[in-house]
Amino acid sequence: MEQLTPKEIVAELDKYIVGQDSAKRAVAVALRNRYRRSKLSEELREEVTPKNILMKGPTGVGKTEIARRLAKLVHAPFVKVEATKYTEVGYVGRDVESMIRDLVETSVHLVKEEKFEQVKSQANDIANKKIRDVMYAKSNLVKSEEPENYKEVLLKEIAEGKHDNEIIEMEVTEAPKSIEIMGAGSDANLTEMFSGLLPKRKKMRKLSVKNARKNIIAEESAKLIDNDSVNEEGIARAEQEGIIFIDEIDKIAIGSGKANGPDVSREGVQRDILPFVEGCTVSTKYGTIRTDFILFIAAGAFHVSKVEDLIPELQGRFPIRVELNNLTKDDFLKILTQPKNAITKQHIELLKVDNINLSFEKDALEEIAKIAELENESNENIGARRLYTILEALLEEVSFEACGQHPMTDVVVTKDFVKRVLAQTIKQYDLSKYII
């Protein structure tokens, strides 16, 4: 785990997420506490469990993004699940235990990618030699006709990519087709386990040298790494560093005295989630995993229900509560300009492909931010996602007409341009102030 201080974690999150300082501070402290725990004695380490976090706030204000970026920051295994997809045993839906299996699957995949990267150079050398042998056999040169050091020269040229577009025929391993196990329902592990028992077939295929190299590297990398150690490390990393983000937890909350009809299932889901948050042992195809030290981050809008409507046992397992704020015009303006992946920067780069030099004037961005705030107030509040809707409508004509013309064409988005294109939307706001 990277040794970042809480301030450094918040600074990294600030590059992508605007505002929501209290939520950022909470997750930064939770992450740093994991590093602190790793430095304790083994006896004490067993006693220190993560303090799970409950985020309350409307959609589109950054709840998921904060959790996702946090995991990416330290290369921690991360899964996002929706509480509404789970159900009490006896109802239709996914088994709650599958969230743990998904986390382990993600963790093993993460470890495998890291191990592949370590042996990539070695696997690449093997691949180049195999391709060299295929091309050498294909050359049909008589020994006497061979240039001096022909094999070495050919290998060097292959390594330099000079033959990448040439087509060769070679034997490749086909992935076995997956099979559905009758009655397995949503248990992907059972289906995959039986699919893995099928024999792998090999067949001759014509491939470019570039694609052949990718196939061979994947095969050789798998041979060079120890799968048992990968699985063990994957389990350990999921246990100690895993993060599970449970979204829409408010949808399974019910008020007191309402536990009848379909609401029974909602409370049942909460009770099914509880053992995993409290800490238990789960069997997966890679081995058993303890959930005691997984960090759970739950989130919901809580428009209809309240946090207090969750069962007390579950509430107690999320001691850290943070409330995320509604986005204002100033927030929208920052979202349009400040993050490294700002939506305006994305549109600029996309249209640059078709030789359109797109730019936004400051007052145009302010107008877009104002419209986003008003639309969220007058319609459903969808947070920052409103900006995607507005910008797509704003740039629809420009995107449609762009066809890679030469030379580069300048398109400047001004305040008047925004008002003209979004005239109907602005008209609705102008009329709304006269309606009581």
C-alpha cells in the first residue's frame, strides 16, 4: 500500500472531484488508518478493524467517484454493488455473498496483472523467438542461400516491430466455451469452475505478427507465474486492502411499523448484509476469505427514508457518517474547468480528432453552470451528470457537422451561443419566476 498522508490523499482526490471536503477527509483518514494498522504488532492488528463509512447525498455529487478514485490511488481491490440487486433468500435476486466473491475475483485479477507485468519482458523474448522460428520455417531458404546470421537478424527485426503487419500461420490455444449450469442461478463461480474443466483445444490460425505476439505473451506469462501464490496474494489483498462500495442502501431502508409486504425483503437484505460487515468467513474458488478487515462504504440519497430507518445493528457498523452537499453554480463552474478529466477538456480533445479547435469563453461556462443549477432545482436533481446532458445538447450540431475537414476550424462557445442553442431551456426558467 502506498504511504500517503491524509492531506496527500485529499490533494489527489481534489484533482478529480470538486468540493465534498468532509467526505474526502473521512475516506483519507480511513485509508491512512489501514497503513497505521499494518505497522502494529500482529496481536494488536487483529483487534483493529476498519471504521466503515456511510455517505448521504443526492445522486451525481461524487459519492461513487470518491470511493473509486480512493481505491485506484493505492491499487486496492474495489467493487461497487447496488443494494437493490440483492434480496433475502427465497426472493428473486443475487446472493449477498457474491459481493465478497466479486471482490476476491477483482483482487486476484489485479495481482495477476502485476505478476504479468513483472515477467512481460521475459515472455516477450520467448514470443519473438517463437515468431522467428515460424517465419524462418516459412522462408523456404536453402542453407546455402541464407544471409550471414540470418536468424539473429530476423529476431532483431521482429523485436523492433519491422514485421508487425506480416501474416503468419501458427497454433493458438482456444479458450473453452463457457457453459451454463442448470439451477446455478447467479452463481458465476460454479459455472466458471465447470467451464474450466473442459479441455483446451489448439488450432491453426492466421494472425499478424503483432497479434501473434500478444497471444504468445499471454500464454507464456501464464506459464511463468505461480497461480497458487497469485491466489494466496489475491485473497490476502482482498482481506486487508479490499473496498466494497454499497450504493443505494437507502432503497432497502424501511421506517418503523412498515415491515410488511415487500418491505420484509428489504429488511431481510439488511440482515443478510450484516454478517459480512460484522466479519465472517466466505468460501470462494480461490480459497476462504475473512471479511473482518474489508472497508465497507455505503451510500444513498435518503430522500424518502432516513439513515435511522436502517436496522440498528447495521447502523452501528457504519460509525462514520458524512453528508455530501448539493452542487451550486460555483461548483458546476469548477467541475467544468478544474478536474484533470473535466468534461470540457474531453469534448475539446474529441473534436480535435476531426480538426475542430473548440474553446469555451468564461462567461459561456458561467451560463452553462447557471443552467445546470436551475435545471437541477426545477427538475430531478441529478448533480454533476446534468452537465453531460447540457453539453451534449449544446455541442450536438458541432459534433454532427464535424467531418475531419482541413485546415483546423476554430469553434468558440460564447454566452450568446449557449443562450441561442439552449433557448427553450432558458425560456422555461424565465417563465417559472412568474408562476406561484
